[in-house]
Amino acid sequence: MHDPVHRLPSLLEAVLSVGTDLELRATLQHIVDAAAELTEARYAALDMTDPGRDGLRGIRTAQRPEPPERPEPLELPEPPEPLESLESPELVVPIHVDDEVFGDLRLAGKRDGPFTDEDEQLVRVLATQAGIAIGNARLYETARQRERWIEGAAAVTTALLSGESAADALMTVAERARRLAEASAGVILQPTEDGGMEIVTASTLDDPGDIVGTVIEPGSPALEQLLGGEPVFIDDSATDPRMTTHVRHRFGPNMMLPLRAGGRLLGTLALPRRRGGRPYTAVERLLATQFASQAALALVHAEAQHSRERLAVYEDRDRIARDLHDLVVQRLFATGMMLESTQRRSAGTGDTDKDVHAMLGRAVDELQSTIQEVRTAIFALQQPPADAPTTFRGKVLREAAGAAAVLGFQPSTRFTGAVENRLAEPVAGRLLTALRRALAAASRRAGVSRVEITVDVTAPLPDGRPGVRLTVFDDGGAGTTVTWQSPL
């Protein structure tokens, strides 16, 4: 029989060991291993009273082999029956956490005989300390989970408000939620016209296959709850009668969370785990439900932001249309007067043909300039509101629009020749760089009220080679013209 005093250091060491880790699974493993070490049991286990609460079914310790009695090589004896197969363990001590039974610490196979009252007393002391350690580990795990979900919700909000398209926004929600929940898939469903719901986005660890496009038909019990704004929690998707889709057999535990904001149901976020996966805990269900609410709110704000951006584009188009109207009318009116004056002078004053020819040439130039302005304005109006420019014309217009914010007015832009067909990289990139520099210089000069940008791919270089010429004119001071040219 062991001396109780002699075993106190072992008890102290065991008590201290159970509090060395804040992670719950590691803490439980420490408890089981410490109990086996303290009592010299060959088998130890901790079975949880409520496995679903912490997502852990049970903790086992490895078999502890008998020590050899002599230094000769010995074959280890056949392992005894595992603890699970014993009709009754030899020693069972409950572990209490916050006045509730967390589980039973079960021991069997003491090496030098049956368990004694002293063993039981030592294990009970250990169980008391274990209850405190488990409570602390639970608090720590809950805090970590909350932190992860809060950070995830913040990341989703930031991503959605950064200007993503609707499809990308839904994928962002599904992908982030799948990772946070440690799920097999993150799925977004949206209502259909006939009252059902269809999977429109799926983020999976494997190939999503035929998941996207799967429809929950009207009348499903789960669907009725979701349409009413209630979350649905499922222990096993494959066997739950509320699940009716053809992909249900792939999954086990599942959470289906309504994406609802301002009384409006945007869709459903589903987070199924693999068959046989650990069930979702109460904390995970609560955090995921809160995440879905915040994600829905972020989706609504992102949609509103996109609407404001589209409105801003439409307002900008109205401004372009007004500018186009004013400019075209003025130029056409001036050109008409010029031609009328030329006609009168030619008929009444006897001006030479040379003078008439010069004035008609100026009129033709003005008409060509007006046509270029009209073409540029029409091209700007045809650009999709949310798309970044991919054509060279669009990039030049974007630079001009950026300069307009500093100048206070829109620069005039003209293109001569087939710029899209004849101008390629890297010449186009160098031209845009030169354009930015010229516009920046113009914005720094005082008294600038007019800036004209001309891109001409029909102008030959001084050596006769085909080239492109960029001209940026501003009327600041005595007027400044910046010219840049390059071979095509």
C-alpha cells in the first residue's frame, strides 16, 4: 500500500499539470493522463455528459504497458480489453463544472491490484481541480471563438464595402463563414419566384459539383422556418426529414441561417459539415447566427453604396450631356455664322478665292473638331458604370476625369486615327505616363481655364516613321503646349 504522504508530490504535480493549457481539448487530455499517472491505471477515459456543448465526445489515454521486471528483452503482453468494452470500469469519479456534471473520469487496469480508497480520494482531488481548469478553458475557448467571428464579420464588411460585384460579395460571405465554422461547405441560397430557395453560391473544400443550382422546393419544413426568419439547426443532414435536396447525403451537422436585414430576407447561409463531423456547439450556433445578421446588414449597405455609385455615374453622364450640348451648339453656331459671313463677303466684297478658301478651311477644321468632341463624349457615355476602363480611349478619359477633380473643369479630349488598333503596349503605357505628368503640370499653373488633349496616331515622326503624338495644351499665362511622340 502506498504512503499517502509519499504520493502528495505526485498529486501536486498532477493538479498543476491540468491547468497548464488553456485549450479545452488539451486540458481534458492532461486530466485523463494525470489521472492514469496518479493511480497507475493502464486505461483512463473522460466521457462527457453533454458532448454537443463543447463538440467533444470523449477523451482517452493511450495504453500504459506493464514495466519489465528484469532487463531482458520481453514481449509485451496482449493488451487487455479497451475501456469501452468493459461492462463497468473499476473506478468512476464525476467532474463538476459550475454545479453541473461535466463528465465521468473512468479508470481501469490498475497495475498492482485493485484501486484503493486512497486512489479514489486522490482522483477526487484531481477532479475538483479539473473542474476549475475546464471552466477556465471553456471561457478562453469562447473568447477566442468570439474574437475570430468578430474579426471575420469585420473583414466581410470591409470586403463588401470595397466595391465587389454582387456575385463576389456572396462568395466572400460564404467563404469566410465556412472557414470560421470549420464547415465542409459555405452555401448561399436565395428565394425563387415560386416560393422556394436555390443555391446560388457555394464555397467548398472540394469541387462543388452539382451543389450550385440545387433547389429547395416550396413546402419544405426547413424552408418555412427560414422564410419566417428563424435559423434551422440540423444534427445530420443525411437523415433529417426536413432536408429534401439530393445533396443532403453528403453532409452531417448543419446550420441554416437567414440573411435578414431591415425586415427583408436576402437569402440563407448554410454551413454543413461532413457526415460524422462533430456537432455544432451552442456557442458556435450563437456566433454564426450573429455573423449572418451582420453579413446581411453589410450586404444591404454594399447594395446601397453601389446604388449611390450608379447614381453618381448617371449624374456625371448628365453633366457630360450638358457639356456636350453647350459645346456642340456653340461650335456649330459659330461655324454657321462663319460660313454665312464667308458667303456674304465672297458675294459682296470681291474677296479673293484665297481668302475664301482659308475661311472655309477654318470652318471645316471647326466641324471636324466638333465631331471629335461628340465621338469622345459618346464613348464616355457608353462605358459601363462599374467597370474599370480596359480600352486605351477609356484610360485616357479616366486620366482626364481625374485631372478634372483638381482643375475644376473637364479637359477637352480628341483622338485622331484608329488609336485602339494602331496603339499597343508598351507605347500606350508610356503615353499615359506622359499624359499624367502634363496634366499634373497644368493643374499647378495659375489661370488655367481650358485644357485640350489630343492623341494623333496619323502624325509621322520627323524621320518619316509612323508614330503617335500626344499634345496637351492649357491656356495658363501665355499658354503652354506639351508635346510627346513615339514610334508606333
